[in-house]
Amino acid sequence: MSGLPLHPALVHLPLGLAFVMPFLVLILAWALWRGRAPRRTWAIVVALQAVLLAGGLVALRTGEAQEDRVERIVGETALARHEAAAQQFVWASALTLALAVAGLLLKEGGPTRSALALTALASVVVTGLAVRAGHAGGQLVYVHGAASAYSGVDQPGTEALEEQRDR
């Protein structure tokens, strides 16, 4: 794996968790609201949301580290779109973690229920942002040829590819 980028391998953990979290949050919130689970069960949500955020931060850092090399191939606009989507995903993940922690720490009752409900809503938003960031990353690879920055194959930049398609 010497010449291969780390970023594509790392992004799958936070993206995968982003798809699982809404279901887990809703199931555990329902169980807590119905008194079918002890309150400490919510710590599962907090721990997994922390892993999601940490994975997102690591993926963001590795993407930034590999940005210059890929930008020569794909151009600044497409890369900036992906980076902006990734940053929104990370910020939303952080907010969701804060809400989950509040659900664990607040006194039993209305505020806790609100924190659980807001965590559920925020986890759905994070999933949508994960789709957006992943789609933008997929476009970098499959439409703009970002993988060629590591393949050793000399491919034309985005502008040259668009010119070829227009002919």
C-alpha cells in the first residue's frame, strides 16, 4: 500500500456509521422512552457518535494532506465542493455528539427526551450530509479521474476531458 492514498480507505468508517446511527438512535431512544432499557444504554450512541466524529476528522485530515496531488488532476472547483461537504458532515457530526452527550447527562424528563429526539433528527441530517460528501468524492474519482493521481497513468485534467467530451 506504499503509493496508495490513505483517505479513500478511511472514509468508509464514518460514512458507514452515518448510515447506521439513525436506526440505532431511534431504537435506543424508543427503548428509553418506554422504560425498556436503562439510561446508561444511551452511552452506546455517545460512543459510536464519537467514533463517527473521530473517523470524519481523520478522513478530513487525510483528504487535506492529499489535496495538492489530486487537485492537479481534478481542478479546484470539484475538490472544493467535496471538501465543503466533508466539513459540513464533520460539523454536523460534532453537533450530534453534543446532543447525544446532553441526552446522557441531563436529568430525567423533558430535557432528556428533547435531547434524544434532537439527536435522532441530527443523525438523519448527518446521514444526508454523508451521502452528499460521498457523492462528491465519488465524482472526483469516477468523473474527474482523481485516482489517476496515484495510478501512474498520465491523464488529462478536467478541462481537457470536458473538451474531449464536447467534440
